[in-house]
Amino acid sequence: MASKLYVGGLAYSTTSEGLREFFAQSGNVLSATVITDRFSGQSRGFGFVEMGTAEEAQNAISQLNGRELDGRRITVEVSNPQAPRTGGGGGRPARVGLLICPARRC
């Protein structure tokens, strides 16, 4: 079963491919993604790596946590599953009572 890892403290110059190559020394990397700002496209300084097995993920944590990548000391830990998001909305509240005219006769 694949295990997803959180990688923090990444340099802004680190790419997803560079992250993949760095983690490949610890086992089979299924995916590696550096998270970027949706507007500027600049790295947000963290990413996720999915390893092939739980054992490979543990190896990556023990071997790579605290090591330097692109001039920055990185943090590697098991990723917490993303909490389910609640429904959108965010609009204005419903306008209740607009047809009631207490001062005037409607």
C-alpha cells in the first residue's frame, strides 16, 4: 500500500522532478509534487511524495528527515489525510423580509 509523505522546508527552486530524484534513493517513488501558489506559480516551500510501500516511506523518513536539499534542511513526515471539506457557499445571506413594509402600505 502506498504511503504519502509531507516534505517541508523546501527551497523555492526545488522542482517536483528534483524532489522525486532525491527520494528515489529511499525506494520506489510513485509521485512527487511541489505545491505552488495558484496565482504566482512560485513554490510554497512544501510538497508531497508518495512512496510505493509503508516500509519505503519509513526508510525515507529515517534517511532523509533533517537532510539538506537545494541548500535547505527539509522535514519529512507521514502526511495527515486531508479533512473532508464542507459545502461551498460564501455568498451573501438570504434576504428575508424584503417584501414586508412596516412603515408603508405595500
